[in-house]
Amino acid sequence: MRSYDSDMKEIPYDGAWHREVTETYYVLAELLVSKGLVIGKIRVSRTPDLVIKWSQLTDLGQAFLNEVLEKWLRSIDRAGMPETTKAEKLERRWRKFTSAQA
């Protein structure tokens, strides 16, 4: 991944994209655990070794991700979106999903 300034000089990559992607998936993991969509005890810590496997999701968790994950990711696909906005958008999708389940 290379970026250039107006003088066509390469701008060194600062890792911002990777930080944003990582933040996005921490937001997702935190919601999954807080809503009880993960089987067993998984502690969500913001460390590189955080993994939640598909098989660790409840049936409801799998259904939720099948229905909303791609839509949510598209809705937050903008550089610099605040983490709070990502979390709010995911929470709204959760509420809409659960109201449709009732």
C-alpha cells in the first residue's frame, strides 16, 4: 500500500488502516460477548491474540452475523470514523435484529 503527496513523493505508511480494522473487530467482539452470543467464557481484551471462532458463537450469534455483518461493515467503511459511531451503528443493528426475532 503506497500513498503519494502532491509532489509525488511517497508518504510512509503509518499503520492507520490496520489500527482502524483492528478497532472495528474489537467493537464487534465486545458486542458479541456483552449480548451473550458467545458460548463459554471469553474475555475480550484488546490484544492481538483475541480470537472468536464461528463455532464459539451461539446459534443466535451466528444468525446475527449472517444477517448484519456485511451491512454493518459497509456502513462504517469510511476512514476516521470514530469508534463510538461504529459501536452505535452495530448496537442499532442488534436492536433491529432482535426486534425482528420477537
